Amino acid sequence: MCGIWGYECKGGKPKSRIVESIIRGADDRGGHGYGYFGIDKEYNQVQHKSTHKQDIFKTLNDVRGMLVVIGHSRLATSSEQSILNTQPIVVKDAAIVHNGNVGISETVYNTHRYLPTTNNDSEALIPMIKQGTPVTFKHAYIHLKLDYHNYELTYSNKDITLFQEEIEGVHYFCSKEWRY
């Protein structure tokens, strides 16, 4: 299964040792692609994707000082290993990281009249979340709704654990329990 991670500042500053711990924890779960998407203090959107394992460890320096960041360590199960299919999946006004298999992506695309930009079935969550369709299959995801100088973070899990903890004004997420 994939590894997903992230944090959102709620008045606090992210602790480097905790961010490193959740990134390393999520790294244990993937191997086929790595990426993150974040919003910095000036509301600039920053994204990085790679298929090289060593790049995940460069991420710690890149995400320092972000208001919110979501990341993914991919284990390819439903589409080929490529940068295009590496998460986070970012479209016009949304970014998502997902752990699980959607399995019904074609049905979702047809029902919601959504044209996918990747071959990754996790992209099917974007129209489902936007249109309020309940996600009833096994999953864990972190979703960012994007708007100019604003964002909304949502997360959900069913039958897949998403560990969460708020520490000194920062809400941390990871698909694997971490130690700091």
C-alpha cells in the first residue's frame, strides 16, 4: 500500500523532527514514486514529483515553512509507474493523495462527466469529493481544495488507518504511526 502524509499549520510552526519522521514512515510504504504539494506563507503553490527514492529525503528542506503540505510515497497497483501517475494528483482547484484502490474509476468518470488527467484511479476521488458523493470503498485520503489565497483541507479514511495528531498548533497526518 502507498504511504500518505502531511501537515497543516494552525497557528504553530512544524517541527522538523516530526516532519522527517512522517516522511520516513510513509516512505516505507511505497517505492514507485514520490511527491508532495504545498502552499507556502505567500500562498504560492509548490509541487514536486519524482520516481527516485533519494528525492523523498530532500523533501524535508523543501517543505519547511509551508502552511500546508500533503505528500505521497507510491506503490503502483493500478497504473504504470511514471511521473504522470505519481501523486499528489493536482488539477485546477484540487490536490489529493490517496492510499487504496478505487476500482470504479471509469464509472465515476462517466457518472460525474469528468475527464481524467492521469491513468491513476485515485484521480476519481476528485469529482466524488467535489460533488459530495460518499466514498464507500476502503481508502485513506487527504484532499486540498484550492482557491486564491485560501485552501480547505479534508481527510477521510475507511478500513485503512490514517494516524493524526495535533502538536503545538500543527496537525500532522501519516498512514504509518510515527515516533518523534
